[in-house]
Amino acid sequence: MKLLITTNPGMEDLLIKELVSLLNLRTDRLCAHVLNRGRILINLLVNMSINDIFLLAARSNLAHKISMVLAEGNVSKDMRSLDIAYELTLKSCAENYLNQHLTFAVRAERIGEHEYTSIDLAKYVGQAIVDAVMEKYGIRPPVNLDHPTVIFDALVVGSKFFLALRISGEESLHKRGYRIYDHPAALKPTIAYGMLQIADLKDGEVLLDPMCGGGTVVIEAARNFKLKNIYCMDISPKHLKGAMKNAIASSTYDSIVFILGDARKANEYVKDRVDAIVTNPPYGIRMLRRKYLRKLYSDFLKSAKNILSNKGRIVIITAERSLFKEEALKAGYNILSIRKVLHGNLEVEIIKIEPT
């Protein structure tokens, strides 16, 4: 069985690791190929039912969309590829997932240089599905582009065509549903969870997000880890109140300690020894002058050093990699890793450091 799975660009390896864990597989039972940033083709050398894949979608913290591959083949840049996509779809048995009553839609995407558009691809694939259903049932299946019951993904990446049955539904799985308050620089929950994985959290540890915004990091931590204490701190009463609302909506409020405080003086508010600080500070290009951002990083890093445990580490996401790295080295930290990811349309870095 093959699956097409999307995740936040830059998190592909973390997703593959998560799948191995969720499916309780040996690594040799799962073959993964990154088609392009954020999009992975998974070949599972085990049998899974559609219900199993539904459960996988429900349990994954890093996947955005999950689809089951029904057909694949080679295509080229020219218009003749549309006929190939039609024939591959016609032979895919897509009609087995429809009847004369179920509405469907094709969501097409084309990556690379081709003579045809995504709209062209959707038209040909959709017609093939209609023809296959009419052949089986004698009735034309209803198409609903806005609210379909069944979604097929038609994807062309370079010279490869894929037709897949969407298992995870229309909405991206990163939309958890608990975001009552939407912070202006909100972090995707999938990125927040990935940062927690990079921090290598262990049961019984203490976590702090000193610039918590809408609380995404601490909520993801409370939902997925058994920690001793989780601290959510922000200098803005508005944002802290918003984080509380989100925590209530996610049923994690009782697992989190909320603090109105300044990250530059974190040691004055948090008396625990903190094992991991995971945070999304303001980006200089979005909100602050570079001079102020340097001061924020410097003061935060000095304060954090006073409360980190002997195994303490910090994971942050920033668009100012060189500035943060410079201040971290000045403050006496080692740079452990740097990972480029996309946060919306902005390329940023997730940086992990520890005191020297």
C-alpha cells in the first residue's frame, strides 16, 4: 500500500519517524520518498484497511493530509500526459469508492514545468471517474466542488502522476480546532509539535514557553507528553488570556501554569528548574526593529541560563538565524542543530541550543 502524505516543509524526517512509531513498524517495513518539500510518498510493506488509515490520520501530530494511492504512472510536460492521466484513472478502480449518490471532487496539483494546468488535470481525471462510475452503475455521479463527500487527489510532480483517495478530509490536519484566539503570528500546531520533538522531551520534565502567544506550544505539549510542569508565559495580558481560552478549548487548561511576565526576566517568574524552553519569539522582519530584537534575544538567553536544569536546552523558531546564533554564542550556549522550515510563506529556522 502506498500513501501520499503532506506535512510542513522541513518536517519530513520527523513525520517519517512518527509514522514508524504510530504503526509500530520496523524501519524496513516502511519506504519513504520525498517527492518535494513537504510531500512524501510512503510505501508500506504491510496491509492496512481504510479504517486503519483513518486512525493513522487521527493520531498523527505532524501530517497535514493523508491520501491512499490508487494509481501512478509516468507523464511528460506536453498535453498528451492528460490522456495518460485519464487512462490511469479509468483503470484505478476509483469507482469502487463511489456510487450514484455520493458526491465527489478532484483536487489537482501540478508541480514543475508542464504545458497543461492543474485545472486541465482535474478536468481529465474527473471525466475518467465519471465515465468509470457510469460504466458500473449506469448513472452519472454528482460532482460537488465545494462540499464533496469523497475527494480524489490528482498530483503531478515532475514526470510522475498520482491519483489518490483523500482519507484525512478536506481540512488540513494541522487545524486542531482548539484555536479560539488567533494570535497575529500564530504557530502551526504541526510546527509546534515538531519543535517539541526536536527538544526531545521526556516524561516528567519541566517545559517553559516564555513567549507563548496563543499557547500553541504548551497546548501541544500538554496533549502529547506527560510532563511534571508546563509553564506558559507572555508579557501581553491579551495574548495570555487568549492562550487560556485556547487551553480551555483543548481541555488542557488544568495541565498548564499561566504567567503574565517578561521573557527577558524569566528567572524572576519561574522558580522551577526548567528542562526545555520551546518558544516562538517575535520575528524582526514582522514586528520589531533588529536593534530591539537583539536586546530581546540577549536578555532572554541570559535569564534562561539561570533557570535551565543541568540537562536544559532551548528550541526556538526565528527568521533571524544569524542574529540569534550570534547572541547565543555570546551568552555561552552551544548550537546543537539548525533546521530550515516554512512558516506560512516565510522560510525560517528552528534552532536548538544548550548552555556550554
